[in-house]
Amino acid sequence: MAINVLAVILFAIISQTIHHPTVQLILNILIMASLGLGLFFFFATSVGVLRFPDFFTRLHAAGKGDTLSTILILLACSLFSLKSAKTLDQTTILAAIKILLIINFIFIGSPTATHALIEAGYNSEIDPWENNATRN
Amino acid sequence: MINIFTWASILLIVLMLMLVYRIIVGPTVIDRIVAVNVIGTKSIVLIVLMGIIFDRLAMFVDIAIGYGLLNFIASLAAAKYFKKHHRIDSKNITATEHTAKGATNGH
Amino acid sequence: MLLGIETLLLILVLILAVVSLWIRDLMSSVVVFGAYSFLMCLIWTGMGAVDVAFTEAAVGAGVSTVFFVAVLFNTTRRIQFNPLDLSAKIFSAILCIGTGYLLMLGLSDLPSWGDPQALVNTNVSKYYIESAYKQTKVPNLVTAVLADYRAFDTMFETCVVFIAVLGIFMLLKKDGREPLKETSAKANDNLIIRVASRFMVPFIQLFGLYVVAHGHYSPGGGFQGGVILGASLILVAMAFNIEFVKQLLSIKRMLLLAVIGVIIFAGWGLVPVFLGQSFLDYSAWAALLPGTGEIMARSHSMLAVEIGVAITVMCGMYGIYMSLVSDGRFDKGL
């Protein structure tokens, strides 16, 4: 978590002090790339949950893609809130650090939920999907 | 650039609408739990996005922290439920319980 | 553009509400209801009702689904449905449709959303908006209204939570002499869940305390903080086992603390009566709290009252979960 806080402060200093257009463009591209990748991974998650044949494969899509896309979109939000602030005051930095805290909690909590669900499915009577077309 | 965040949140909601298909159709309960879990995580993201759109991020981020901390408790409870009740599929419940009853009556 | 987000969310909520009634399996219904609660929170956030959204977030994500699952854990998830007995269903359908029609008729008389000239917005809320900050120095109007201007309501709401936990506890309590239905499996053999909970629980409790104490300035307050604290205890009970969490907060102490919370609220309001003011008039506390004027006495009294609410709600959520999940025996659970 200390790394998060340091990263936020570093980004805040860079975005607020260096007004060179190239630097600002790079920061914008960073935010947009993070947001776009997050949306792409969430799209992949949705398609995976819809299209995969059985529970285990669906949870594979949901567990990984969901956590990663959440982390990426929240990162974009945090960086954008720092960059768009006119003056860098206490409230803005605190909000950005709080968003990074959410990332940490999701990073712990979401895989735990996925693990618990996988175990519940594994202990019950769900048959894993097998690709019979290639086997025969 | 706010506009982009608005479009992003609309895209998120549309993708959540796609997940609702899995909630409606999902052959077993646990498929539905997976879809609801994804919707729950995405509503955290939507709250933060709304905070940026409304320019009240410091206000909304507290709600998002609350969700981020508590989101996995419900999934954990639902998963632990299946430790005792091993049957996932609700359609087979009546059939198996009837056969079990018949077996005990027969003896 | 904002209309787009809210319209989409309302469509989602409607679909989920219908689906949660349509599904026959109760477990699925509970799960769909969880998603419904998430989206309701989003709609309230979009309307700017942050405190309501926070309550929905804490209750919906933390406890309500867990309570439903705990009930289903000890009962059945099948719906008893007799296809021949339709008379009650038809009667209630007629009743529901009739009531809905009358409500729809009344809908056209309601003021439009956010209308500043509406009757609600011109009388009492105008007074709160103009004078609450001057009289109490609390920036969050909702906290000021709930804990000061309408403290009478809030006190009885706290009592309702207390009565709910007492009722569930007394209805379900067994004296322990009955034999257990089946021997318990090793419920706490999962290392990953234990380690993750050990990591999360301190943060949840810290955040709960922050919500209670920071309710003057940000969304939150006693009820939300109490629910979050209760959810942390529920998490401990699920990740470890009930015996372990009973060492932390025993059932007897849970009931005692729930009483103490109500007593803190009512007692704090009763003190001004002895000082010659009316019940729950916090400005009289200025005589007892050194160095505070009447304004700051009201502000500090709100914090004290919120602490009382938080204690009662925390013990209430914990007690309801423990009663439901162990079927009143308090020996084993999820």
C-alpha cells in the first residue's frame, strides 16, 4: 500500500508541475489506455460468461477478467481525478488514495470469492465440460 | 474528457445488461452467483465513474470503499451454503428427494 | 446524457425485479435480489442521495444476502406450490393490480422530480437547509436532521432494531438439550479464506469506525457504520467458526451491548430534561460539556448518539446472523 501512495504522489507532482505538452499527452494516453484496456477486459469477461459452456470455464473468465478490468478502470479514475484537479489540495489526493485502497481490497476480496465459488462447484455434482468432438 | 467517462459508464451498463442474460438463463444457481458477482464488482466502478462525472468524487468514494470491503461476503456465504447442500441444480432436488423418500418407505 | 445512464439502470432494475420473482428456486431468487440491491444503490447514487445509497451499499452487500442465505441454510430452498389452490393467488393478484392502478392514478398529481416549487421543498426542508449549519455546525444535512431535528424518530428506529434482534433471538433460541441433526463437518478448513479474512477484517472495522465518527462531514453515520462493523463480525464467523467468534463477543454480551446502545441514545436525550429543557434538546448539554457553546454541544451530542446507534446496530446484525445461521443453537453455522 505504501507503493500505491508513493505512486499517487509522484503522478500528482508530475501532472501538476510539468506543463510541457508532450508530458501532458503522455499522461492522457496513460489514462485513456488504462480505461480502454479495462473496458476491453470487461467486454471479454461478459462475452466469456455468456459464451463459455460450463460453470468452471465461465468462472475462469469472470474471476480473472473482472478483477483486472476493475483494477484498470479504477486506476484510470484515480489518475484522472489527480490530473483534472485545478489545485492539488488535500481532498483530491485523499480521494485518489482511497480509490487505490479500493483496488487493494478488490485485489484481495474478488479472488477469494472466486476461490470459494470454485470450491463450492468442485465439491458439488457439476460435471466439467469435455470437448467430445475432438476426442472422438 | 468527462464525456469519455460518461460513454465508458454507459458501455459498462450495457455490458451488465448482457450479463443479465446469464442471470436469467444460467442453468444452475452458481452460474447466477458468478454473474451477480461480476455485476457487484462493476457497480463499484460505476460509483467511482459517477463521482467523476458529477465532480463529487470525495463524496462518492466512501460508498465505493464500503462496497469494495463488503462485496465478497455475500459470495462467500453463498459458496459456504453448498458445503452442506451439495445439490446445485434445483431441478433435480424434487426427483432425488422423492427417490430417497421412496427408498426409506420401501425399507 | 445523464438520462441515458439512469434509464439504462432503471431498465436493469426492472428486469432483475421481475426475474427474482419469476425464478422458482429460492436460492437463485436471493442471488438475483442481491444484484437488484447493487443497482438500486447505483440509482440512488445517481440521484445524489448519498446517505441512502450508503445504507443500501452496507446492508445490501454486507448483511441482507447473508441473512437470506443463512435462512435457506437451515430451511429448504424449494417453494411449496400447490397448482390446485389458485384462489388465494387470484385474490391477491386482483388486490395488487387494483392498488397499483390507484397508485398510478395518483402519480400524475406528484410534483416533477427535483421541482423547487414543490410543497415538500418549500416548507420544512427550506428551514433545515437555511438553518441547520448555523444551529449545529454540521455540514452533512442528513446527519443533522436524523440525529438532531428528528432524533425522536431515530431513537425509535434504534429501538426497532433492538426489538428485531430480541424477537429473532427469542423465537429461535433452543435450550441446547435437543440432539443435533447431524455432526458438523470441518467448517473452517479453508486456508485461503481464513488468510484473506484475517487481512480484510481490520480494514472493515477501521472503516466502520471511520463511518461512525465521520458522519458529520461525509455520507454515513451510526446505522451504516454499525452495519459495517456487524458485517466484519459475520465475516469472522464465516471464515473461522462460530465458537471462535463467540469468544470475541458472546451471545450474552451481545444482548447486553444492544441494550447499552439504546440506553446511550435515550439517556443522552434524557439528561436535558433534568436541566430544565425538553427531551432530546441537546443544547442543554452546553452546561455539562466544558468549553462548548450551545452549537458545539449539539454537534458533539450527535456523535454520542451515533455511537449508541452503531453499538445497537452492530450487535443487532451479529445477533440476527448468529440466531439464523445456527437455528438458535449457537454451535455451528455456515
